[in-house]
Amino acid sequence: MAKYGVVFPGQGSQYPGMGQDLYRGDQRVRDLFAAAGDVFGRDMVSLCFNGPQEALDLTVNTQTAVLTVDIAAWLAFSGRVGTTPIIMAGHSLGEYAALYAAGAVDLRDVLALVHLRAKYHQEAVPVGEGAMAAILGLSRDVVEELCRQINGENHTVVLSIENAPGQIVVSGHTTAIEKIIAAAEAKEGGRAVKLAISVPCHSPLLQGAAERFAAELTQVDIRDCIIPVIPNRDPDILHSRERTRELLIRQITSPVRWKETIERMAAMGVDTIVELGPKRTLSGLIRRIDRRLRLLNVEDGESLKQTVAALND
């Protein structure tokens, strides 16, 4: 019997048509889309299935749409598989899907929280003043040193996500991001790609968003997780009723420690990881972190069938 963990993707995995097959095949997924549409005040079926991509790429739409499809994959998966994961985690936004799946927060609460989180992210920094970039082929130490060299009074850039060895994401002011892209590409083996995200996620520039979000979290009932969830902010601990609010507030301005998250799963005895949600972006990262892990996913009916069969074998 596999000892498996579950992971949920976040922003960047969105595409038109995501979740459509799961919607057709499961009444619980259809009910979810209806609830999400009610909370978000828009037709989530049309947004997720038809896009267009430009609409899905707007932060306020991306976060709500990806969360909906992450939870849809969980509902379809958990209703078919006969076993329970020993651990869960989510990448940035995906952490909210993990907390819902673990029973720490109710559906309508988690939908409302992410809707506000996306809104506060979008409003925190004027459009054009913030950006993110992926730095490839360089170590964490090198990227952190480049950040230190570039940082100035009006030029903030920080390491915001450690996805896998040789794949680091930085966030900050647009001018600083442009400087670090040039500096990274000047390094031997270094490459850099500016991301199609206008919000400098997981950086101190979102402190205002974190403060606004903290007030909203006080209104939500947070419970202990039925299934353990590893937080992005500190993979050495686990979410709990006492810790979750603070962890989610600090997640907004702190780096996502994804590489350490997967390493902790492996150290706990996990031999299989199931990615629930659109695309297989996290599976590609996990393969770079630990090739010993078996990787499965659920994003449509066929992948659901294959994953359930593999786990129930």
C-alpha cells in the first residue's frame, strides 16, 4: 500500500477548460462551482471553461479559479479513492485548498478568504510597479547575493519561492526585477524569465495586503487539520488551530519553501505524491527535487481513473 501525500498547485497553472471534465462527471463538483459562483459573484463555469486566458491570468481571477479547480479535483479524488493521504501541502494559493481538504476551514469560508486575498494582492502595488521572475540554473546562495547587490531604497527584490534545485523565483519592484534578470543572465549557466504576474507575491511589498487580510482572518473559524498540512512559511512545523492564522498572514510576505516541503514529505516516508488540480506543474518540480517519488495526478476523468487504480492496487 502506497504511503502518499497530496499537493495542490497555485497561480500559474490556470488554462481555459480546466475542471470541465470533472464538472461533467461529479455532482459534488457541480455543486462546488455553483457555491463558488455565489461567493465570487461571477459565473465560474464560464471563467474556468471558456477563459479567455487573458481573463484567467488576472490575479483576482486566477486565484479564485485555480482554488475552485483544486477543490474540485479533491472532491472527485476523495470520493473515489479508498485510502487517506498521510500528509498534504499546497503551493502558495494551493495551501488554502489543502486546508479545506484537511477540514481546517469550511468551503464558503475558504472561498471568501481567497477572494479577498486575491483582491488585496491586486490592490497592494500599483499596476506596472511590481513583478516576478524565475531564475534558472543558479543556486539559492547566488540568487540571494544578487538580491543583496541590487536592493536599494526604491529597488526591492527578494527570493520569493524556492521551487526546486536551480529554479528560484524572485519578486519586487519592476526596475529591480529587470536588473536581476540581466545580472542572472550574465552569470555562467544562468537564465531568467519574467513571469506574467503583475503582483510581487511573497515579498515585503505586500505588507499592506497582509495587514488587511489579517483582519479578515479573525472572522473565520479555523480548526485543527484532520490530515496534517505542511505550511509554505515553515515546513518544519504543521498547521494547527493555534498557528494557521499567523502562518497564512506571513505567507503573503514570506518565501514559499517548496523544495523543503517535498523533502519533508519524503522524510516522513511518503513514496507517492498525488497532484490535485490543473496541469502537472508541481509534478515537474518534484521530479527535480526527488526522483525516487512516484508521481500521480488528477485534473480530468482519465487521470482520476488512472490515479485511483494506482492507489487502490
